[in-house]
Amino acid sequence: MLLAENRLQLEPLVDLLVVRSSMAPDVIEIMLRELEDVKLASEQDPEPADGPGWAEEPANDWPGAQT
């Protein structure tokens, strides 16, 4: 089921990119390279939102925060 849903979402994206720029095989090759980069990044840090650089809500318990 998930595969069918992904295909239904990917096909319009491929069509859009083909209309805007290139031939389908070129677009698909570029997408595959980008997906490989996403896969590698995910393997290195499966939950990037938990890592450094993630901004949390500022605390409002410091004296200057009271108005």
C-alpha cells in the first residue's frame, strides 16, 4: 500500500520536472542521486531534529522576560 501511495505522489512530481526542464530519464537519475544523499544523511543521523542546532523554545523564566 505504501509503495502505491509513493508512486502516486512521485509521478506528478516527475511529470512537472520533465515539463519544466528535461527528459524523464534525466529527471529520474537526478532524483535517484538526491534520494541517495537523503538516505546517507538519514543513516548518519536518523533523527536530525534531536541533534545539535535544533532550536528549542526559549525559556520565559529569566527576570527580563517578565513584563
